[in-house]
Amino acid sequence: MVETCYFCQGTIEQRNIDVDFRWGKKLKMIRSVPAGICRQCGERYFDAGVYKAMEKLARSRRKPAGQVAVDVFEFRTAASAQ
Ligand SMILES: [Zn+2]
């Protein structure tokens, strides 16, 4: 388990977080994933086993526990947005 951030040497805090996971064209969210979060820069660290388990979940055809709607925007339209 990582204790010091690779990028900024900040302290890593263990928390359960929601992770957005892109799998092909699909965006999946996995809830309550045990991760290390840098207190300084927010970099996330996962154990190899945790990462593998997430990939497995993302790949599986298992019925999701829930769904969220996602709005998609083109960045170039930002100037005309209010
Ligand atoms: Zn950091």
C-alpha cells in the first residue's frame, strides 16, 4: 500500500471512493472502491488486486446496482453557453 504520493510526496489517506471507469464506449461507475487518496494533490492509488476487480466488474454483464444519467457537452460550445 502506498503511503506517500509519487507526485507531490503528500500523505495518502485510505478512503472508499466512487470511480468512473471507461470501458470501450461505456462509462461505468463503481461505488465504494477502497483507494488511497493524496491529501495534497488528490492523486488516486489503487492496489493491483482492487484494480483487477474493477476491470472484472466493468467487463462483466452483471446487472448494475443503479444507473446515472450523464450529460455530454462539447467544450468548444462553452463560449456560447450561459
Ligand atoms: Zn500528491
